[in-house]
Amino acid sequence: MRVAIVGAGNMGSWLVESLCLDHEVGIYDADRSKLKYFFNSRKFIYLEEIHDFAPDLMINAVSLEKTIPVFREILPYLPASCILADITSVKKGLSDFYRETGRRFVSTHPMFGPTFGDIRNLRDENAIIIKESDKEGADFFRNLYEELSIRIHDYSFDEHDQTIAYSLSLPFSSSLVFASCMKEQDAPGTTFRKHNEIARGLLSEDDYLLSEILMSPYSLEQVENVRDELNRLIELIKNGDPATFNEMFSNLRNNIGMKS
């Protein structure tokens, strides 16, 4: 299959590396300096070269806020048979966009980075494939993920954003609260250092991505849960009853699958 990848960031680079030995792959980025170190792939300097390449699949790997604008920019250079693909972590607006174009598409979400995932070892990582996707496009990514021992989940557009609101907005909000309470530590303990590393990793993400996840209509309930549990913890601390703390710790261990 001829695959054109647009966006030479971390995920775009991973896609080139993962696909170039089994497919004819080309890579384009508006910043040409990012194309220097790719091997076994074509480097597109101009959009017209994508037209000549005539890809069967075009994977949009740019940042979230640029995804739909870049699709619109690239569409005139793609054959009518080309399947459109996105790998965004928020699917807001994409269902309407794909319906508007009338083209075949596959929407997927590799849930392993680039900040926290080890793209050299993806065994038991997770990826989502959107149910509304074209079968040929979905099979392409399904085969890729299976070869890498990545667990695959099939969700609709709406189910995806609900799942992401739970799996991302909850740890995001917890890390943001931690960062907001930060002060310089001369001798931070191991637990503190680990939380600090997580907060630093989170805040190295794109601001637009963070805000889009937190502004999801499904995120507010999760953040309100954090607020309610903090209020409950405050009351427990005020009461100072060890037995009540023990009960809470037991419940929390059950919540995360630990034996009490």
C-alpha cells in the first residue's frame, strides 16, 4: 500500500519507522528540516509531490488543532480513492468533517504517547479504532497494532470521547492540582519525585490538547468527582478518626484492584 504521512513529529516518525519496510511510505512536513533523517521513505518537499505519489492512505499526524485544517489543505492533492486517516486523541468535529467530505476514512487513537509511552516496546499498550471507519482502513491499523502486540478496542466516535474523558481528564486534573500546590523541595521523597515527573510530562504536552480534553462535555463530571473526594478527605482529616481512614484505604485498594 502507498501511504502518505503528514506531520513529522514523534507519532509521524514512529509511523514511518513502523510502516516503511512493508509499504511504500512518503512523509511531508511544512518544516522541511524535520525530513532530514528519514530512511526507506520518500520525502515530500511540496504538496504537489503527494499528488504524483497518489497514496492509497493518507495519515494525518499533525497536532490536534491543525488536523482538520491540514486535511482541507491536502485534499486537493489526493486521489478520490485515497482513505483519510487521523490519530487524534480527541475526535471532536471529525465525524462531521468526514461526512462532509464523503470520503472513506479511518479514525484511530494510539494511546501510548509520545510523552509517557515507550514506542520501542508497545506490548500490552492500547489503541482505539473507531467503529464508523472504513473496513479497509480499519484492517490496515488493526494489522499494524496486532503485529506490535497492542491491545485493540473498538469504539464509536462518541464512545471514544467518553472513554478519553474518564481515562485522561481524571489523571490530568489530579496532576494539575499537584502542580498548583508545588513548592521547592530541598529533599523530596520518592513518591513526590514520581508525581513531579508525571506532572512535568503532562505539562510538556500541547496546551491545545490539554484544554480540549478538559473542555470535553464528558470531563466535567470526572473533575467534579475529584473535587468531591478532596472535600471528603478534608472532612476525614478534620475528624482525625483512624478507623475511618482504614475503611477509606480498604475501599481505595479495592477500587484499583489491590487486595485489602
